[in-house]
Amino acid sequence: MESLDGINYGIVDWSTFAYRYFSHWADKTADGDKNFSNCLSKDPEYIAENLYDEIINNIKLLKKDGYNIDPCVICFDSTGSEARKAMFSDYKANRKPLFNEEMDKLKIEVFHHLKELAKKYLYSEEWIYLEAAGYEADDLIYVCVKDLIKAGNKIILSNDRDLYQLIDPHTSMLVQSKGEIKEINFNNFSETSGVQGCPPYKTPNDFLMGKILQGDSSDNISGYEKIGKKKAFTLVNRYKTFKNIIKNKVVDSDFVCNGVEQAAEKIRKAGSEIFIRNTKLIDIGYVAKNKNLVELLIEQFNSQIQRLPS
């Protein structure tokens, strides 16, 4: 495939920006109206046009802040998650709606128009967009990091912690929260990747293992019984590998918390079935390492890369 040596790419998780900006718009427009009647009176195309301008301007401001993220590769979620639902039919089932039923319908319409606007106008920004039916933006971002962009550094723009697992010596992540920007990279991962109630993991692989042990309630993926953030963190640092947990081989006894030994024993009794299933659902590479997906995205990427400035 063709490549642009020395160019640093921004890789944008479009759904993160769409959800964030739609939620901000809804909160601001509702102005205390629990039924969102003010929001529902607006035309979805008009809302999408305004949100599109805000999203693109926000991305451009990051460049002004010193982040080399041009050109950008915009990765879209496709409808559904067929690749994972084929493995686990209850994947993302029973998700709580963000708003009431009418507002959720409006959100779907706005997101549709947002995507169409992006496809129409991103050419003028000299940016690239990628989409694949049945796959999520996470999968496309994985292919960008591992297969499409070989030269230069990659900066992922997203607030989705699942993408921490993709951070490597040439891939970092920008997280925006409450007007602040945090860059999480391979060198500072052990200082910056923590969340409320849990300190940062040492490495992206450690983070992934912890996520597999505790599951992901937002995606309806259950983990081992009564293992939350703190116990998962302690188990990962205490045993280092799942095999060591099964064999009861402690590597670092300095990591302790209430009930950690009982948690490890429950894992041994439950066996590896949950770990294997959750690895398939949570490790992005398991689904994204798909020959057809990679070939499709390479074709999309190469068809658009020709118009970028040399």
C-alpha cells in the first residue's frame, strides 16, 4: 500500500465527539426542561450542521495547541455490532437510554445527518474517513494503528478508555474532559491512565487484562463475580498473567486489597471460560484482525490518500 513517510496522523473516534457535542447541546438547549421540548422543536439537520462545525473546529484547535494531528483519519461506527453479536448475542443489550425516547430518536437522526455532512465536507479538509458495515470505530482505529499507518506517530482522539489498549511507543491518545486535554502515551501511561477509584495500570496490556477480568457493564459483558476496578487492578499487578492466577503463582506480593485472595480463588473455581469469552469481546484486535476488514479499509484509505498534499 502507499504511505506518506514522516506524516503524523490524528485518528478520530467520531462517535465520541458526536455523543459529547450532542449531549452538551441537549443540556444547554433543554435549560432545565426535563421533557426536552425545547430540543425537540429543532430541526435535526440544523442541529447536525451546528454540531459538525463545533466538532471540526475543536479538532483544528488541538493543532493550534501544538498537537500534530493533520491529516486526520475519521473513523465512523457502523449501524449495529454484528461482528461481536455473532459471538455474544447480548452484546450491548439493555443499555440505558441517554435521554427520553423522543430525544433518543432525535439523536439518531442528528447522528445520521452528522455522518453525511462529514462524508460530504471532509474532502475539503483534506482528511480521510473510514467506515465498514458491522464494525465499530474501535475496530477501524485498530486497523489504522496496526495496518494502515506505518510511518510517523499516531494520536487517537477519543474519550473511550477501551482504546487505551492500543497505546504503544508510536501511538498516543488525547482525552478531553471539562475543557482540559490530557495526553496519554506509552511513556506516561503508568501516571496518567487511572480513573476515579483506580490507580493507573503500568502498561496498556495490564489495562486490557484488568478490563477482561472485571468485564464491561456498559456493553453488557459480565466479568468474574465481585471483581471491580480495585480487585482487577490488584490481581493484574499481583499475578501479572491469567495463567499465574490459575496456578496461584504470586509474582508481586506487595499488591494487596481486601478480598483479593478470595477473588483469585473464585477465578480458579470458575475457570477460563469467562476470560476467553471476554478476551474475544474486549480485546479489539480479536475482531479487527479480519482480512476482509483490513483489505476494505486499505482500499478506502488508498483511494483518498492521493488527494493529500505531498
